[in-house]
Amino acid sequence: MKVINKKDKSITILLFVSLGISFIFVLLVLFWLIFPYEPLSINNHPYPVITKEVKKGDVLLFEVDYCKLTDKKATITRRFIDSLLYVMPDITAVNEMGCRRQLVSEEIPQNLPAGEYVMDFYYTYKVNPIREVTVHAHTQKFQVIERN
């Protein structure tokens, strides 16, 4: 019969505790990577445009109907798309959880060429320490015209 001294017993206990903590950590990381997060649900896609024709420097109006399912903030990437891609600066939105329907206004840049556009939106949420989830949406087509 082999006698285990206190030092060997302590090392064995420490080893099993370390393995247990490591196993729990691996399970947590797998959960963070695999869980199907849905931070935002868009109910009217593509967004209906109210002002179908808008002059440079004026405001484009469109309706957004959504349910925000998280309390996290969103980084919103906005782009005007036609034969070219015009990227606007990112903005951060801190809306409360819940469903709402609202009219949104977006200023048309002065240097945007005239033409038919769709406005593209990417809502990016950091849902946990190692993962971001992005929701994509866009408006209906609208016309940008020159100022007289």
C-alpha cells in the first residue's frame, strides 16, 4: 500500500481544481461563440422611404419599425449606395430595450453625386467579451437631386 503525503495530496487537489476551472472556462467560451444572439429584430425591411426625392443638403425621411432585444449600445455604420459607395462616419446609439416605430431623418451630404440610392445600415453589438453580432438593413430606393 502506497502512502500519499500531504504535499502530493495538495498537488493532486490543485490539479483537479485547475482542470475543473479550465473545463468550465472552455464551456463558457464555447457558449459565447455558439449562442445565437439576436440583439435587434427589424420588422419593416427594407425601410420605407417617405421622401422619395431629396435635394443635396436636405433631409431624407424613412420609417423604422424594430424591436431591440438587448440593453447594449450599437455602433451604426451608414452608407449610401448606387454605382459608388459613400460611407458616413459611424455613430453610437444607446436606445432602450423594447419595440418602437419611428420616423428617422438622415441629412444628405452636399458632396453626394445626384442619382438613385439605397441607404445601407450595419448595426453592430458587442454581445459578450469575445463576439460581436451585426444586423444589416437598408432603405428603399430614393432619388438625390441637385440643389437649384
